[in-house]
Amino acid sequence: MRHLAFVAAALVAGPALAHDPRGLEPAVLEDHNSHWLDFKTDVSEAKRELRKDLRRAKKPSDRREAWAEYHRELADARKDFNKEMRERGYVVGQVTVTE
């Protein structure tokens, strides 16, 4: 099976979250963060839809459109997650995660 790469947001605690007395960053890329769970769910749904669309594709243009839609959905999920994290005082960067 082809390995798919997607981009996840890498976050660093901002000054607004410097209240932890131990000086530890809150773990935002863990499942207790509902926005991270939403992001992971969006990525999973995009992958399922891509597989389904590629199975139905009869022409190269169908495959290109399936991949384009997949990338649009990932960009939208990333944008939503980054927005939520910025609103909570995190500095948002990018890291590529592969499976």
C-alpha cells in the first residue's frame, strides 16, 4: 500500500500557557485535546474518502481530482486546528508526519 503523508500541526506553548508550575508544556497533540481528536478524525475521514474515490476512478482525471480533494480536506483540517490552537495561545508550526 502506498504510504500517505499528511501534515500535522506542531505546537509550542505560548506565553499565555506559562502557568504550569513545573514549566512543562501542555501536551496538545494528545487525545485529551478535543481539537486534536477532531483533526485526527478529519484526516481519517479524508483518507477513507480518498480510497473510495480512487477505487471508483475510471480516468486519470478522476484520480487527480480525488487527490486534489484529499489535499483540500487536509488543508481545511489543518487550518481549523491551527486556528483553535492559536486562540488558546499556542505558537503553531508545521511538521510532516508519515505513516
